[in-house]
Amino acid sequence: MVFVLVALVVLALLASVHRYVWRRFVGDTTAPGSTLRTVGTVAAFVLPLLSLGAMTSGRIGAPFWLQQVLAWPGFLWLACLMYLTLALLVGEVVRPLLTRVLARRDAAAAARARAGTGTSGTAVDGTLPATTSGTRPRTEELVPAGRSCPSTSADPAPATAPAAEPEAEAVRDTEQAAPAAPAETEPGEADPAAPATAPGLTHPSRRLFVSRVVGGAAAAAGLATVGYGTANVLRGPSVKRITVPLAKLPRAAHGFRIAVVSDIHIGPILGRAHTRRIVDTINSTSPDLVAVVGDLVDGSVADLGSAAEPLAGLRARHGSFFVTGNHEYFSGAEQWVNHVRELGLIPLENARVEMGGFDLAGVNDIAGETEGQGPDFVRALGDRDRGRAAVLLAHQPVVIHDAVEHGVDLQLSGHTHGGQLWPGNYLAELANPTVAGLEQYGDTQLFVSRGAGAWGPPVRVGAPADITVVELASRQA
């Protein structure tokens, strides 16, 4: 029942967000019945359906080819929706400011126009308005020589008028007889008497103009962010290096290098080429040991076994080790443990091995508890010599307190992706003790990798993918 309620809340939220995005990008910027509005409305229905299909197709056992077809547009749209919405929310602040600026400019333009013509069609100095040629009309042009102003009576006007009649009176009579003609405008200019709009723009209206400017800027910002984040994923992870001193590490093990990689997420989007990039990057660091700390895949061995095969090419002096992540339990953890073993990796299922100068232990992910295969710290660490340094591989950082209790010196984890999509890092902080990097908890140090791949949208913003070479340092050296 709770799951159903949560699902309904999520669906209602997504529907509201899509409605808002449609209104700002389509409803406010296009004419009813236009082709653009029709296309935008269709997209507003199709894109969320693609996203829903991308998120559920794997869980319901859809054919892998269909998962691949839905994954790219469906997951990318989720990233676009997020950043387009954030950009529009910023635009809500800009919108009234831009409207106010345009209104003030329009008012100033109208005031200048009124000041130039006067309210009765004459200039403020009492002279007649200039003609389109820029010259002042002469009195003789309005009242021909030898004629008087038209009479208001029905009798025909006299053929001649007294020659001594002042020209100023003729001008006054003319002004009283006919209203002032509207000032002429150049082609493309706004009529000063027209309703106030952006200068030079009578169509579209100011509101439409502002909606298009803000919508266009929001679209450019949102799509550019997603494009940048997608490029971050497709070019592969970068290499980071940190040094971690361990008090119990003997001098002989000083400088031991562990290549830590997590959250590779081989799946419908990131396939064999992605795995090959990661293997090549790890091998280029010439590590002593490789630690794959969970979330290797998003799918079954049947669909993704071949995409994982490049892992057989990992090269390290003391071997490559693997622990499960929560996504392995969505995809058949037992089958994947057997498959990585066939590829040459050593699974540590609540187990421990002794290295030259320290103990290397690994525990299953918390998600395995639903299958009776959760983390077992007693089995992995309970009977060891605590005088030796211990390095623990555990997918989720939240087990750090168990690690402290069992005397672990260094825990290597992943799971958080560093937030993957800013501002997701703030949400990740609510659920994890450390989101990325190295921190101290009692006598135990915790290092959390941002991961080498991406889950869902193949996009990373503010959390670049990485492979980290952790160099152990002896305090005795």
C-alpha cells in the first residue's frame, strides 16, 4: 500500500512538472493550432512515456533490444526535464524584471513622442508639426493668397479677402477647423498612439516577447548542461590519486597502490566500449591491486555478459577483486559473481585474504539481505589479527560504523556517484555519511569513489567520473 501511494505521488509530481514545462515552452510561446504547438504537445506526452519505459523495461523483463531503444531517449529526457525545470525556475525571477524594463522603456518612448507633438497636434513651442520632409509648412500653403478661411455659413465664400488679414489668424482658424493629423511613422516603427509594447514590436506582444526570450534562454541553458554532462560520461573516467597513511601498515607495504573503481553500470546505454575504456584506464596506472566495489551492471548475464568480457584484461600484480553492489541484486547477483570469477576477478563474499602487509576483506551489499546474502562482518573480519592493517571493500558508505567496530583501518566504497547530477549531491548527503572523497571516522578512514559510469541518464554534472589510485603509506617509513 505504501509503495502504491509513493508511486502515485511520484507520478503526480512528474505530471505537474511536465505541465509546467509545456506551459512555459509551448503554451506561452506558440499560437493555438500552430504546427509548433502541436509538435510540442505531442512531445509532452511521448517523452514521459519513453522515460517510464526506460525505467521499467528492465524490471519487467522486456527484450534487451527494446531496453536499448528506450534507454537513450527515455533517460536523457529525465536529465533534460530536470535542468530545463531548474532553468525555468530561474527564469521566473528574470521574467518580471524583463517585463518591467520593457514597460519603462515603452513609457519613456511614448512620453518622448507626446513631448514632440503636443496634445493638439502642435509642438510644445506652439509651432506646427514638421512634415515628413522635416520642413515647417508655410502659412501660404494652408491659406492661399487672396482667399479667406472657409466660412461656416451656407453662403458661398467671397472670392477675395482683405489683404490686410493677418496670417496668424488664418493659422488659428485652420487649427480650430480640423483636428491635428497623426504624426507619420517610418516603416517598421511603432505607432506612438498604439498600446505600449516593446519598441519596434507590435507583434508579438510584450508578454509573448518576454516568454520567448526567457523560454529560449532556459532551453539553451538546460540542453547545454545536459550535453556537457553526457560528454563527461562518454569520454570515460579520469584518474585521481590520493595517499592514505595507515598506522599499522608495515614499511614493506609502503607505496602499495590500489586502483579503486565503482559503479561502472554496464547496461543498455554503457556497453562493451565503456568497459574497454575503463580497463585501459586502470591498466595505464599499473596498480598492485584492482578493487571493483560494486554496481558493475544493470542487467542480466545473458544480456550483458559479453559487454563485461573486457574485464578479463585487467592487469595487477596482486590480482583484481570484486564485491557486490545493490544493482547486482536487481540483476542476478549469484550469476554475476560466477561470471566475474570466470573473467579472472576474485569475488569477496563476506571473505578476507591476506596480502603482503595487510588484510583485504570484502562484504556483500546491504541489498543482499532480501536474499539472505547481506553483509557479514563477523565472517569477514571477526577472527583476524587486529595487529595487522585491514582494508575493507564495501559498496555502500553507510556500513562505516560496522567497519569502525571491527577495527578496519580503511574502507573503500562507491554507491553515491558523488551525486551524479547537481544538485543531487545535496540529496546524497542526506543518505550517506560521505558523498565523495576521504574522511575519518574514529580510527577508520573512509574513501568514497564517485564511480566510473552513470545510472539512469548517461549524464554527470558537478560529479565527474573517476578511477582512483589509493596509495597506502606506512607511518613507519
